[in-house]
Amino acid sequence: MSEHDHERPVEPFSDLHVEHGHVRATLLHDPTVEGLDMAIYLDGSASMGDEYEYKTKHSSIWSWLLGKKPEILPNQVEPQARWILEYLATKDRNGELRVAYWACGSGKGIEVIGDLRGVDVQQYSFPGPKSEGKSTHLTPAIKDYVEYLRKQVAQGCKRGCAVFITDGELHDAAEVKRYCASLARDISRGLLPRISFILVGLGDGVNEEQMEEICHEEYPGIGHLWCHRIAEEIGQMAELVAVLVDETMTVAAGGTIYDDKGNVLKVYEARLPAVLEFEVPEGARSFTLEINGQRFTQPLPKEEHEFAH
């Protein structure tokens, strides 16, 4: 292996920065959730139209006279969607999430945005679906994710988690329950990996009783497939998603950082953060992150530079 290879971040790290003995290492994914494939489904129904609307910042009369273009501000969904994507990508096995609008067109349509990388989050915009939904059907979105997951299993996926965001009442709650019962049977037979679904309601138009009925359903050998929470306003959405994912996923209680001589540099007793920061002794050639008996060794550059994939 060449000297250059030694200086680059190795999995599960995506970025490495060393300065005067201070290390900042960013996790590409959470290595405690092995083989996890995540997805985000954003509500595409017409009732979300205002949240997806981009506002124009009014400029001064002088800017207008000088012909300056007005500034377009982010819509309400965009910063929240970016935050969610960036955070959940640290849990995902390859740092990419399937992101789509659901409840589009007739209410059963899916508009896939793409497989988006958390490290490229600032490049993505979320203007809403091309065809706003006339109703809200969740079953097609679940089926879309399951079809996606089946393809990912061949590439190393061992567990699935999909987040669904809605601001209204579901029009197919009974069908959702029937389909989830068949899914649970497939999971218990080993035909599908373990799956967790997270349903986040937004605002006062959500039927919480309906959500609870879906999420409280228990399946033989599986337990609950769903969990839910309601955000009173859109600014709470991203934080709620992060909390629910952390509660739902079986994540190891922290980890330990060692230097190249086996000395303990730092102990994380709670869950691992996305960015690890610690000090290394002078002359250290590498550090090791240990979690649940797994060890990940990252060589340190000889010179103080920042490297990224």
C-alpha cells in the first residue's frame, strides 16, 4: 500500500482532519448498525403545497432599478430534508438514501428523487412533486421501499428503515395494516431483512388515532414494525426523525478510541456522534475505534492535511 493510501480515510470514516494533535473524524455511516439501508419519503399531497413554495426576498428599490435579480429563499421543507438526509446517511451502509415524494397524482403515485448522498446534501433541492396528490395513500410508498430493499439485499443490505412524513389523514389505513401483516410474515420466514418504519406527522391535520392504530399493531415473531411521533411545526421535523431513528435502531452504547500503542484516548459512553473529536499523542501513526468488539483502524497522515473521499 502506498503512502497516499495510508493518508486517506478508510471505512467507516468519510473525512479526516488532523491539526496539532487534534483529530476530527467524520463517520460515513454508523458501524454499529451493520448493513442498514435507509429511505426518506416526503409527503407529495396538495396540502403540502405551501411548505414547498419558494419565497422571494423583497429587495430595495435601488436593487430593482439596478436590475439585480431577487433572492429566492429556501422553502420550509428543504432545510429539514437536508438535515434529515445528512444525519441518516451516517447510519446507512453506503451513505446513500433513497429519497422520494409519495401521495402524488391520484394520491397513489411515487416520484423518486434519487439515491442521494449525505455528503452532497447542499447540492440537493426539494421543490415538491411535479404532480401534487389529491389524496394520501401510504401503501404504494411502503411497497416502493420494499421493492427497493429486495434489490439492496443482493448488495449487502441486512436491515431496512424507511421514514414517511405526512401532514394529513391516510386514506388507506386498512390496506396498510393488511400489507404490513404480509410483510411481517415474509420477515419472520427470512424472505426479507428486519424492517423498521417511522411515521412522522406534521401539523394539526394529522389523524393521531389512526397513526397509533397502525403503529401499535404487533406481529408474531416480529413485534412492532412502526413507530410514530407528531411535530407541531415543520421546524421540529428533522429533530423528531433523528430521535425516532436512534430509538428504533439497535445501536451500541458508544465506543472507545485507542492510539497505535493501545492507550485509551477517548470513551464514548452514549451513542456515537457523527463526528468524533479527540487528541492523539505526538508521533501517533494511527488510531482505532472499537465498538462491540469490532475494530476499525485509521492511519494518520504524516502532515496536517484534510482528506475526503
